[in-house]
Amino acid sequence: MKVIRTVAELKQQVGAKRAAGCSIGLVPTMGALHAGHISLIDRARSDNDIVVVSVFVNPTQFNNPEDLRTYPRTEEADCEKLTAAGVDYAFIPSVEEVYPEPDTRVFDLGPVAEVMEGPMRPGHFNGVAQIVSKLFAMVEPDKAYFGEKDFQQIAVIRRMVELEGFNIEIIDCPIKRESDGLAMSSRNVRLTAEQRAIAPNIAKTLSESLDYALSHSVQETKQYVIDTINSYPQLEVEYYEIVDGLTMQPIENWADAEVAVGCITVYCGEVRLIDNIKYTNKK
Ligand code: PAF
């Protein structure tokens, strides 16, 4: 695997592969890699001739400076994992390389960005659109891979692709979970042992709500999830919304969406965890 730190070298190396007829898959990451990222890379490997993984903690998507400061940075371990996963290029640029001048672009992300994470993390999705659009322009991949844990993020990225006219296929990949159900996340390493033992109750409750939903309304199901999770020590639901899986808009009735998705964020102590579940065949 080759580590690339400049945009010029990235363009030159990947451009040569593209000119030789290779298909290019891009997996954007912020590092602190875990098995969830590796599953995206595996998928990219099987779909493409060349796999590029970017490792960049993007400052413009952090609305909380403390979160940016404490975000785990583990470059050496990441490179070992990327090599083992058979990645061709790891693009690990500096902030100055990506943002030689401030990115002042404001994307018209529309309704998909106006709910849930939108109001909770002002500026976050615009920052995601900035970095992902820059990476897309730098790498020019055929396909790009994103995890469904950040379910709303994928809808935002699809919207950005539409706005910018990128000819890139967005591939969403299923959530990877620990054996006790906790959705894999780079933030999990910040949980204390006690919090780590409690956190799987988020996924457990979401999973139990599938049964509950069979005989209850959307509102009742939302309340069930919120009350159950809040009953555990150290867990505090920030929001739980059941939305149309395409538009991200909250639904009133199960029949309002082809696929309804329950999206949750929960504080486990100081750590903000995110997860979701699909309610299908509810019509
Ligand atoms: O999901 C992430 O890790 C980030 O939001 C992404 C897509 C790599 C952009 O920085």
C-alpha cells in the first residue's frame, strides 16, 4: 500500500490507473479504523480494481471543538489495518493540503439535512458536503462507500452528488456490530468499561422495538424506545425519530413510508452514540 499525502501525487497516481482502464473505489474515513471500515473496504475491493481510502479528520464538520480535539487519531494502527485489508492507496493529507484556503461553500442540502442531525449539529452536514465533494473531485472514483450507521449522512451525500453533478455511484453498506450488538464506531473507544457494558442496550432496545411496532403506532413505538433507553443508567436519548428512509422526513403512520427507519442518538456519559433500525413490511 502506498501512503499519499498531497493532492498532486494522488491525482497523478490514481489518474495513471484510471488511464490504464482501472475502476476506482473510494472509502472516505476519519481514521480510528475498526471492522466497520474494513467491511466497506472489502466491498470496495470486490467491486473495483483499485481502492483508495482517505484518512482525514475533517475540521469543518465538527460543530464542537472539544469533539474535534478528542477525536481518536491512530495513523500507525490505521496504516497497518489498511495494508492488511489490501488497500492500494491511503490518502492521508494535512488540513492545509485539503483546505489551502477556507472553504466558504454553502450547499443547498434541502430537507434531508433539516431534520435530526441537521438542527442538532449546525454546520455539520455542510462540512461533510465540503470534504466529500473535495475528495470526489480529487480522486474521481467510480464508486464511493459509506456505512449505514450514519444513515442521514448518506442521504446528504446523495443530495450533494446531485447538486454537483458527480458521476459517482454511492454505495451504502450495512452497519457492523460488536458481538453484543453495539454499532461499531470510532467513538466507542472513549466509553468507560461501565459505559461499554451499558451501551449495547441501545441496539437491543431498537431490535426489540421491531416486535413492539407490529402492534403499536409510530408515536407509541418512538416513546417505547425513548423511555426504555432512558431507563438505563448513563444513557440519555438526544432524539429518536422514525423517518421515511428516502426523504428523512418524520412519518406519522407506518403506511407513510416504503421503508421506515428509526434513527437515534444517545449520550452514554459524554460520548454521543448513533444507531438506526429499519422497520420494513409494516404497510
Ligand atoms: O462518516 C465519516 O467518517 C465522515 O463523515 C466522512 C464521510 C469520512 C467525511 O469526513
